[in-house]
Amino acid sequence: MYAIETAGLSKAFRNIYAVQNLNLKVPEGSIYGFIGENGSGKSTTEKLICGLLNPSGGEIRLYGKHYTDAGIRARMGVLIENPGCFPGSTVYQNLMMQALNLGIEKPKAEVERVLKLVSMAGAADRKFRQCSLGMKQRLGVAQSLLGRPRLLVLDEPINGLDADGMRIVRETLIELSREEGVTILISSHILGELSKIATHYGIIRNGTLIKELREDEMSEECRDFVFVKTNNDTQAVSVLSQKYREVEQKDGGIRVYDETESANVNGLMYSNGLSVNEISFQKIGLEEYYLRIMSRKGEVA
Ligand SMILES: Nc1ncnc2c1ncn2[C@@H]1O[C@H](COP(=O)(O)OP(=O)(O)OP(=O)(O)O)[C@@H](O)[C@H]1O
Ligand SMILES: [Mg+2]
């Protein structure tokens, strides 16, 4: 079953579509990385899923039920854009107000639990307005975790976090996913960080989903290769193509995809009288894959 499934989801603001015919499938228990350029419709999609905006068309189902289902909505944690906090109240007070609003039993223990999860227990008495951007961001994550949600929707939760802050949020999310089976929809621009936690990816452009894939499919796309530069790349390509299926000239050198040992490529070059100027083993990261997809304008996968 899908934790989130949208069909033909659309949202127009004054006749301009921010989200158009979007079919998103977020499997239960997944950490779904939602990627797209500025203005591509990520936050709008997330607001629609959370019921903060009304769709102009299409459907949203959460765990197979209509997205307005009260039982499901009660088990949803949300952080979209900024955490709604009172600037003059402390971190603890802000969380407590929300815990009381949500009708959480034993709110004190729950607030302490979430503060600990994001390593903010030491900053509990700090006024919100005196918090750094990273602290505010972590407080927002803490807020979304109140009441042990089954489904988390997090819009750029690691924006503005330093390496340590990112690690804390990353470890928290992985733990929630693995140990409690929480499903997490997370948008982020920090693709390197996202690739450390996501089990699925959705890439959105101009309000339309252009690619949805699992982590293993992504790894397949982000394959390893040996990169080599020689004194005669044209000849090298022809030599390499006799042995390897996928050989590509790129970035002023040659990529050999179906090889993991640079020594093998080096040996082949040497035995064909070519000299190697540079050789290395490399991997296409999520960042490069994403840029490649985005550069194929107009094409829909
Ligand atoms: N309330 C609104 N009224 C009018 N247009 C809006 C409104 N909210 C969003 N938009 C427009 O919808 C489009 C999608 O915006 P959205 O905020 O969903 O993008 P995003 O992918 O979250 O971008 P970012 O990476 O910058 O956060 C943009 O063109 C934006 O200007
Ligand atoms: Mg946004």
C-alpha cells in the first residue's frame, strides 16, 4: 500500500498551474526524497497533501483513504516552510503549546522526548527569537515529531543546518523509518545529504513529476566508471569499445562504465601503445544524475 498516492493532482493559482497532473506514489515505510528546482511545486504539493491548500483537481489518498480522513491526519507530522512559533516564547513553551493543541497525553514527557531526538534539550529555555536558524529548523523537526506520527512531511528540513545538525536530523529520520516504520516525504536541495537517507526519489519539474525511482534504480543510474585521459582519445575510444559495451567521451576524457578496475583499463591502453595521462575510478552522484535529468528539457521519463 502507498502511504501517499496522488492521481492527477493539480493546483492553480489564478489560472497558473503550480502543480499539474501529478501522480506521486510514496510507499509505506519509505524515505521519499522529493527533488526539484525553485518554484517547481514541491511545497505546493506538500501543502496539498497536508490539507493546507485545496486542490484544483485530482485525488490524494493516504494509506488508501481520502486525505481528509481524521484518523490518518491525526498521525501526520508536518514541517512546511517555517515552523509556526511564537517568537517571545521559549523552545520548550512552543513545543508544549503544540503538544497541548494536539491533545497529546503526558505532554511534558513527549516534549522532552522530541527535544532529545533533535539534540535540543540544552536549548529548551531559549526564546524562539534568540534561536539560530539551525536551532529553529531543528525545533521545526521536533514539532513535527510530536505525537509519534506515522507519516512525516518535511519541506527542506535540513536547510540551514551545519554538518552536525544535518547528521542529527539524518540519524533521527533513519531511526524513525527503520525502527518505527514511519514514512517520510522529504524535500531538499542538498542532494548529497538526501542520497544518504532516501529509499525512493521523485523529481518534479514545472509542477509535473518527471521521474520516480527507487534507491536501487538510482544506484543503477549513478553507476561507477573508470575515467581515463590518454595521448590519443579517439584511438583509445576505439580500442576500449572493442572490449567494453559502454564507453563515453565526456569532460575531456573517456568514461568506461562496465569496468571497476582502473588497472585493467591502464593495461589495455599500454598494450595498444597509448599513454595514459590521467586515470581514476569515479561514481556519478545524485547531484550529477539530477542535473542530467533536468537538462533533458521537455522530455518526460
Ligand atoms: N499562494 C500562492 N499564490 C500564487 N502563486 C503561488 C503561491 N504559492 C506558490 N505559488 C507559485 O507556485 C509555483 C510553485 O511554488 P512552490 O513553492 O510549490 O515551489 P517549490 O518547489 O517549493 O520551490 P522552492 O524550492 O523555492 O521552495 C511557483 O511558481 C510559485 O510562485
Ligand atoms: Mg518550497
